[in-house]
Amino acid sequence: MADNDTPIFQIQRVYLKDMSLEQPNSPGILLEAEQPSVDIQLGVEASPVADGIYEVAVTATVQTKIKDKTVFLVEAKQAGIFEIRNVPEEQMGAIMRIACPQIVYPYLRGNVADIVNRAGFPPVHLAEINFQAMYEQQQAQAAGAGETPPLPQ
């Protein structure tokens, strides 16, 4: 057993928390020859589950459109449960917003590509994300606005 001061960071589980696919204009939109535009939005959420146990989720919304009509819309949330103990408070933000999402994100990428492919479209491969750069940008924006960056509740 580890002594009380040893930092602990363990993955308990990675799971698909939510996924939806909509094709509101099918089958007509499938006959269009025009290339659709693709809009991808990503987010990271973190919340405590129990003492020293946290859920970190990465969300993706992928919407493709031709003109003003949706071809398909995918919303997905991939989550992980992590045990994090004896870590200094000032490091928790980076762990929750960089280390945990880096573990969860590859699963999200695979699930999004799979569901789009199963829907009859070429798979959408989400780009690699530099979660450290994203976190640093959020920190800089918060500092510039005179705010304290939010940490997981």
C-alpha cells in the first residue's frame, strides 16, 4: 500500500458515455453532388465522482452541411474515471485538462469515425489535439480577463 504522501494517478475506466447520430434530410440530401462543409467542436469537462475520483469527458460535435441543410450531425461524449490523490492543487487543472483528455480522446476519435462510417459516409477523422496548448490558451485568456481559471468542481 502506498503511503499517504505518494501521488496517485490511475485510470479506473474509459467508456462511451453518450453518442447520437442524426441524418434529418436523408435520403434526399444523399443525392446531392456538392461537397459538404464540416464543422467540428470539441470540449473537455471534469467533475468529481467521489473523494479522489474524477470523471473527465471529452465531447465532440461534428456537423456536415450542404448549403443550409444538415447532411449528418454526430454528438459524442467519451469519458474516463480517474483516481487522482495527493497531487498539489496547482497541478490538478493541468492533470484534468491535459493528461486525462489525452488518454480519453483517442477512444472518442475512433468512435466518431466508426459511427460516421456505419451511417454510410466516409469516416471523419478528428485531428490530433494538443491539450496542453489548449489549456495554456484558456489559462492566458482567463488571466487576461482578470479571472481565476476554473478548476473541476
